[in-house]
Amino acid sequence: MNSKDKIRVAVAGPRGRMGSETIHMVTNAPDLQLVAAIDHKHEEIAFPDIPVYTDIDACFSTEQIDVLIDFTNPQAGKMNLQKAINYGIRPVIGTSGFSNDEVIDYRKQMEQKKLGGIIAPNFAIGAVLVMKFSQMAAKYFPDAEIIELHHDQKKDAPSGTAIKTAELMAKTRGAKKQGAPDEKETIQGARGADFDGMRIHSVRLPGLIAHQEVLFGGKGELLTLRHDSMDRASFMHGVHYAVKTAMNLETLVYGLENILD
């Protein structure tokens, strides 16, 4: 493929685990071209032919960029997303922590510019399928609990994937408060977070990457849906797909499930 036909990509947070995996994916994808990285400690990164910027404005005003991929943190991710919109660059954001109101505001800005982009709590195709299947199952099994398990360096709890899963389930699940009507926690938080009557439990342990289990209980039966990411490479097919899809969008999409065929 001619370099002029490739999608020109900048990656924010290249030293992070997801960022470094993204760098590897972009540099090996025949239809993508890594043109810059954005990081606050660029002296520790060695990219022979790729400029690394500590100033995102300098990066966006100097380089010709089609898509920004961001796997940083909620604070930096929101700032980087706004900067991308300002410069007319299509964002693909894997950082969690965006509220519904924030997504709506960013979407309005991007639609005014006919700019496409994607925010996804999880880019693993299997994890997205579990979300979809959970939404289907919740119609028939209103008694459900979500257990999400991540590495012990994850900052937010519950995970964006768990919240998105619960939001999708709430669309088909009848309102119901689970458990015994008079149940009491002898230790506060033992029953997990309450989301529309469902419970979400967060586990943080070294050795884990990203895992989620959704349990549905019925009379005499239990349905379990589970996805496990054992390697961060599991997210890269979804990231690659999101980058290509963003080039043909004129709005901001929240959730990878909304762009899968």
C-alpha cells in the first residue's frame, strides 16, 4: 500500500502497557502509519524514526494526523480527546471514566465538524460479544451479577466494561432489586456496587489482565457468560477495526458493539 493511502496515526501514552502494544500493532499494520507519539517523558522512549512530543498542541500543529489513539488515563484522555476535536483529528479512545453527559457534549462538537471517533471501554471482540449476549440474556434472567477482574494497577472500579455491560442489560432487564428483601451487610460493600438492583463486584490482583463474568440465576439453572483477555494483544484487532471505521464516521460512537457488523 502506498504511504499516501495509509491512515496516519498518533499514539498517546506509548510507555503504558496498552500504549506499547498499540505502537506494535500500528507499526505492523499494512494500512496504518505511525507518525508520532505523545508522552510526558519522551526521553525514555526510543523510536528511531518517529517524533515523540510532550506538547500535544505542538504535535497536532506540526504533524499530519488522521487518527489519535489514546490509552492514557481519564484526566489525560479527556484533554487529549478535546484537543483532537479542536484540530479535526479523529479520536479512538480506550480510556474509561467518561460520563454520559461528557460523551453527549463531545458528540455534539464532533457532529458539528462531521468528525468521526470512538470511545470504547473494551476493544476485545470477545468482551464486546459478552456484552451483547448479556443484554439478550437479561430479558429472560433479571437476576444477574457482574464480576470483573483486572490487574492491581487499574485505577477505576468498577471497570468501564462492567458499567457498559450493566447499562446494556438495563435496557432489556425489568427493574428488580436482587437478594433477600431484608439482607444486611455485616461488612460494608460485601454485596458489591448496586446498579439498578444488579450487583457489580471488582477484583484487583497481580497476574490478571482483563476478565469479566456475568452470572444469571433462574429457578434450577445458572447461566454464566465469561471472557478472559490473557494478553493485551487481544485488544488490538478491535483497535485496528475502530481506527478504520472512524475514518468513515461523522459522529462519536460510544462502545465497540455499535460499529460491529
